[in-house]
Amino acid sequence: MSANAPSAGRQPADQTTDKPSGPRIPKVPFWAQILAGLVLGALLGWLTKSQDVAWLGTTLDKIGSIFVQLLKLAVAPLVFFAILVSITNLRKVNNAARLATRTLLWFMITSLIAVAIGLAIGLLTNPGAGTGLTPKDGAKPEHTGSWLDFLTGIVPTDVITPFTELNVLQIVFMAVVAGIAVLKIGDRAKPILTLSDSVLELLQKALWWVIRLAPLGTVGLIGTAIATYGWDLIGKYATFTADIYVGCALVLFGVYPLLLATVAKTSPLQFFKGAWPAIQLAFVSRSSVGTMPVTQRVTERLGVPKEYTSFAVPFGSTTKMDGCAAIYPAIAAIFVAQIFDVQLNVGDYVLIAFVSVIGSAATAGLTGATIMLTLTLSTLGLPMEGVGLLLAIDPILDMMRTATNVAGQVVVPIIVSAREKILDRDMYDSAQSSPLDGWGEEAAPVEQKVPSASVDEQQKVPAAV
């Protein structure tokens, strides 16, 4: 062999620099993809309606429907295994009952604030006045909610139907029972825990692939809404639509930052940097449960211990809905009452607040806002036809409602962690502005730095709500 020949495993010098010299295509951020989908969907929807392009309307409808179906496909098993694993993970945290109680309490506090804002906006703006709508424009919904339905519907009649009919409330019930049973069995249940962890990771990976299709799904969903209803419909519901968006914005950009700054002693700007991927995905997908893996990841990256996050986020994804279960039913009840010329009194407003705070768990059974609205109207004795008045505009409202829901599902664990002295503030302060873009390429868990003591030890520090 010649002395000048390259040795094995080494590349000649002239080959190491032999790289394409052309310009690289810049990677488009996920938020920009979503924004482009919103704009393109609106334009295509307007074109479909104005030019009566039937094939384009059908195409948009199919694209949006397939995206929603893919999200729903993973919802049932994802909820079951996420809740089961979250409950079993609490065994790693000392004083888990205290954490769970504090979480539930802050869920209720923030919901009460949200419903108060909703009532105030509704009373100030009179959203049902001047719409041109009449009681005969409404129709009774196929499904209605009541307290009896809620109580009797928690326990399933079998283990299959909740998954086939996507009854999330019953799935949560079975997951809670299974999680407690696993804890009671102890070491003998380790194979079940291992399997559950693996299945959950598999589901989250598969759901991530669906999430990457969100820009395309946005085109279909927004385009279909515009093509079906047009801008005229939005005009009729202008005040009501503005009320929902303003109310959610006040909670999202006012109440939550104020609580983070005053109660958790954290930077609101850092919160939005870290949580924005989950908020933007919730806005597009209109699904708190579908956004849950991203919500859990951003919560961990904001310094909340993984053991606590794995409980608080799945729990919140099915019960913590400030947009759908607080702001929306409050304003909607006032809207329906004005359309049907029903006078509400102070007692009715108190009842709306009670239903919103206590009954929000009922939203897990069916589509969140619809079932919560029927529950509110039935409790107040308002006509169920009022639901029919709002179904047409619901997809446009649901985007902002869901974004508010998910933001609250991240805020509460941060507040509780900060109060309990287990929040990693270094991680919080270094939260990334857009970590969603690269999540599909890695499945490694977020590595958290515990400053000076384990989670178990830090739990011993007393803290008041």
C-alpha cells in the first residue's frame, strides 16, 4: 500500500469539503405554519362561498374532518393511560394528597374569576340585543346535560362503550379506579405500570404526527367555517363573538399573568414564551385533550416537577376549562335569556357561577362547551332551543375558548409548584420561546434540575394557599 493512500475510515481532504454550496431552504416555524393555514383557509373559504365552488368546499370539509378524526382517534386511550400513569406517579411525591387538593382549589379559584368576568361582560354589552334573532331561529340539541345525567353518567355500564362512544368522563372514572388499584397492589403491578408507560409514550408519539398536520387541518377547518357560514353570520353574532374573545383575552393575558406575578412570583413573559406552543396548538385543534402531550411538555419545561405535571395536566385537560366552562356559559346564558326575553336576577347569576365552578367536570362527557351550556340553561330553566342559536357560530368561538383552557391548565401547576417550593425557577427563567418546532425529532424526557433537595424532601416545606 502506498504511503500516500488514505487510511481506512478516513476521508481524503478534498472530499471533506465537497458539500453542496447552494442556499439552504429555511425552516418555517410552527407558529408561522399555523398562521399561514389560518390565512389560506379564510381565503379559500371566502372563494368557495363567493364563487360557489362546490368541489373546493367539499375538499376543505374533508381535510378538516380527517384532521379532527385523527385527533379523536387517540383521545380515548390517551386519556385512560395518561390518567392511570399520572395517579401512579403520585406515589413518587410525598404529601401527594396536599398537591391534589391545592390543584383542585386553584382550579376552582381561577374558574370563579373567569365566570365573574364573563358575567360582567355580558351585563355590560347585552349580547342578545339587536341581533335580529328570534326564539324560532333556535332548535333543541340532540344531547342535553343535567345534574342527573352527570351523576348517573359517571359510572359506565361496561368497559367498551366509553371508548367507542368517546365518553371521556367515564374513561376518566375507569382510569382513576385502575390507578388506585395499581397503587394498592404494589410491586405486583409493576408489569402493568411498565406497559402503561410504554403505551402512553407510543400514543403521544403517534399524536405528535397528527399535531404536525395542524397547519393543513387549519386550512380545512377555517375554510369550511367561512364557506358554510360566511361573514354574514359573524355579523349577526358580532357582539356575542367579541364578548367571548374579549373575555378569554382578559383571562389569558390579564388574570393569568397577574396571578403568576403576584402569587407565584414568576415572570408572565417567560410563561408565554414557554407555554405558547401549547396555546397556539389548542387554538387550532380546539381540543384540550388532543393538546395534552404538548401541554404536559411545556409545563415540565417551565420547571414544574414531572411527577406532579403528569398528574395535574391530564387532570386539568378533562376538568379545567375556564374558556368553555366559565366565560362561555356565563355570556351565553345572558345571550339566550335576552333572545327569549327572560329576566335573570341576582340569584340566577350566582347559580351560573356555581354551575361553572362545580359542574365543569361534566364537560368531559361530550363536547365541552355544548354540554356545559345545556347544563347551565337547564339549571336556570332557560329554553334548550337557545343552544341551537349558538351551534352555528361555535367553531369560531371554540378556538379562543380552548386556548384559554390550555393556558389555565399550565398556569395552575406553576402556581401550586411555586407555593409548595418545588418549582425549578432556573428552568422557568430559561424557558424557550418556541420548543414545539423540534419536538417531533426527540422523545427523551425533559431533564429537570432539582436545586437542592428531592421532590419528596421539598414537599415537607409548609405553604398556604
